[in-house]
Amino acid sequence: MKVNRSNLISIVSLIVTLFLNTGCTYVLNITETPALQMGSPLRSVEPKTFAFRDFQDIRGVEDPSLMIKIGFSTHSLDQPPAIFIADRIKKEFERNGHKCVDASSKAKADFIVDGKIYKMSFQNIHGTWIMTQIAKAGVKLTINRVPSESGVFEKSYEGEYTSKSAILTGITEKLGQAALSMIKDISTDSELIEFIKK
């Protein structure tokens, strides 16, 4: 049977439409993405104790874990960005010799850490043959010395990861890379390191 071009386009369009209209929920295991492996000037600071308050997601979205919706299919993180990002920052401090505790614990802390997630997203931009995929992460950190009148440090950090592909793939890894880029900025920020050294 001979298939002409218009029939082929119709068949492909039908398949794509059926795929997009089939409701599926994909869970992205963001907790399994790797942590930083590089050296950090944070290690040069005498060990400190950081008490973390619960981070807030201020993006104003209905479902903080939802990263992208394509037709009736959704791709959501296995935990909210506010939890994931806080956990990654704690792990980076701990990797470099510091101690992290919950702010509600009775442990004596040198610093209280608050965070506001203002960016965590995944975009898939269609081109003629290739898609551009952009993952972004952003957090505003507030670090208070204990007692609080001893000083406060506030700064926003962002990370981005861009790739090109013919198909939509690797969403988890790309979001993980954006988060890693942001964590690297935190871990190597000379202003933050000077603040916690004092």
C-alpha cells in the first residue's frame, strides 16, 4: 500500500493527539539526583551549627510539585521543591563539615536559616526539529546569627540548565542539574563564607 505524505501526516497527528489526551502522571524522583562532588571554600570555615526553619514556596502555584503538563499528562516531583532544596543545602553544609539541625530542636545553633523558593520550573520549547529544554531553580536565603541582633545575611541564588533534544527526556536530571548549579553558587559564595566566618 502506498502512503502519501498527507496521509502520513494525518496518521502521525492522530498518534500524537491520542498520546497527549491519554492522562498519565509521571513521578520524577528528584531525591535521587546526585549531590555536588567538588571542593568548596565552605570547608575552610570552622564547623558551625545551622538550624533550618521550614522553607516556603512563594511561586504562587497551586501544585508546587508539578513541573510540566503536556496534554493530559503531568510530570511532578516526588517531593515539593521547598523540601528538596532545603535538604540539598543542608547536605552541602554537612558535606563540608558543618552540622544542620531542625530549628524546633533544642540544639544550640550558631545560625538560623530561612529560605524562600521563588523559582523551580521546567520548560520545553518546540523548534522545527529540536526542542530546547530549560530547567531553573531559585532560592532566597536568610541566615541569622544567634542571637539575631548579631547580624543577618540575605541573598538570592539561581541555577539553570539548558539542553537540546529531539524528544522530551531526562526531566529529573535536568532539574537536578539546575539545583546543583544553584547549590554550587551557595557553596562558593565569598560573601556568605565571610559572613559565617565572623
